[in-house]
Amino acid sequence: MNLPDGLVPVAEGLHLWAPQHVGTWGFANCLLITSGEQAALVDTPYDRPMTEALIAAAGRALSADVTARTIVNTHVNGDHTFGNGCFPGAEIIATRASAEHLCREPSPQQMHFLTHGTPPDEPLGWYAREHFGRYRYEDVETVPPTTTFSGRYDLQVGDIEAELIEVGPAHSAGDLIVHFPAQRVVCAGDVLFAGDHPVHWDGPLSAIVAACETVLALDPEVVVPGHGPLMTPRDVRAYIAYLRELEALVHAHHAAGVAAAEAAADILATGFHDDLGLPERVVILTAVEYRHLDADTSEPNLVQLSAQAAAWAYRHRGPGSGLADAVTASAGERLRPPSG
């Protein structure tokens, strides 16, 4: 796995660990905050080898006796939190809503089963191995937040001031963004993606737009997305335009009585933003938006939604392209985490 062995300077005291692998899942950005003898980290990588690579890279920017004692999780998806356990004793900060919905996230054990225990010649098993088979889930444990908040939370790391601002539910149930006023930087987590089609589990799309508008209202010079290269305010506005374009298309299909899977297929067949990777994520975005339009208030099943995307991807680029049946809902039901 090709991982960065260094950090990218973003602003004074802010350094980015940026895997930046487009066209696949799991390579999240992590931001190191350093000031004097204090350090903190925004998000942790997906497994232990990745986290150890981050720690080694961060060590080159820190004094020998300085380690990250504070972790901020922008949300509780595993690709932003599974590395928490590599920082024993650290304070882990997240929103209260994230903590309350942690139980619906696929666990490391479930991810291991998806990548090793599902049939490799069926869409979900093929897709899981294709995009998640590189990660090592056997020695990962879920470490929940130790400090939670709603609304806003002020964080001080040495001389650096940071504002944690809750913007969920949007991408997930409890998203937060991290604003560094003096540096004019915002770390946006998975409210923002760059390089690939986004995936948003909670929505609706209007909530993602509102979260992005909150980012812009902070007047940043640099925005750190959850995945992909650094963004400018202009990039954020382009992302908002993408979301609004997709929202209009999905709503039109819903109003016409078209089923969600067919709507997503129709939208993708037009070449919708085909310069971006992972087009199958539009299947998830459409299904989530339909849930809101249908006033479905049940907890979203992340594995089941992923199975629907896997079915589209298998038909279009899997080993049996054009021959596979759609993944049934039961594939996701077998792996549904306990409700929480």
C-alpha cells in the first residue's frame, strides 16, 4: 500500500497526512496540530499499518517527547476512527450524536467478514475485496469518544485555537468541522470529498449543502476535505453546485414515480460528472435521498446501501459485467449492526 511518509504543511502549526488514493474507499485525510509541547490530531486512519505510517510521519514534525494527546473525530465512520486505539490514553472528542449512533457503524469484525467471509463471485463480496481487502481489520478495535458535545466546542492546542462546530446530521448523524480562525483553515471531514463522487449516509442533500455553506461562511483560505486534495472556497462552491444538480435530478425521478435504483442508473447513464471516480456512490446518494422524500425515519443500513452500489459496479465493471443480478436487501440485513 503506497502511503505518504511525510506531512504536507497547510498553515502554521497544521500539517496534513494525505493518502489521496482516488477511485477507492478508505484513504482519509488526517490533520496534525502542533504548538509548543502540545499536539492533537483530527481523525485517524482505517487500520493499524496506516496509523503506524501516520505516527512515523508525524514523528518527523514533533519533538521526541511530544505525542498527540487529543483526537478529534469529525464523524465515526471507521476510516476516520479505527486508528483511535493506537493512541492509548488520548482524549477523543466527537459530537454527542456521533457517540449515540456509533452502534450502527460496521465494526472491524464485520468489515473483516465482508472482505473474507462473503462469496467473492457475488457483487458484495467482489466489491468488498476490491475496495476494502487491502485493510487489516483483525487487530483493530472500536474506541469510542471520551468527550462529547452538541453545538460548539472550543479546543486549545498550545497557542492554536480551534472551534469544533457540529454540522450533522449530514454525511453522518453527527458530523463536525474544525475551524482554525487564525490560520483561516477549515477541516471539513466527509462533508466534503474531492476527486471522487461523494458518499453521504444520512442526508438529505440539502443538509450537505447547508454544512458546506457553513464552511464557506467561516471565510477560509484553505479547506481540508475528508478525502482528496486540499480545496479552495471556489472548489467548495463547485461541490455545492454538484449536490444541487444531483438533488434536482433525483427529485425529478422521484416525482415521476421512478424507483430509486432505476433513477440512479438513469442519472449515471447520462454521464453525470463522469470525470469523478466511484460513480456507484450515486446509487447510495439516490437511495438516501429517496428515504427522506418517502419520510422513512428508520436507521440507514450502511452495508445494505453499499450492497446496492456494489450491484451497479458489478454489472458495469465486475468479472461478470452485464450478467449479475441486483444485490438483494437480505445481503445487507445479515450484517445490520444493532440499532442505536
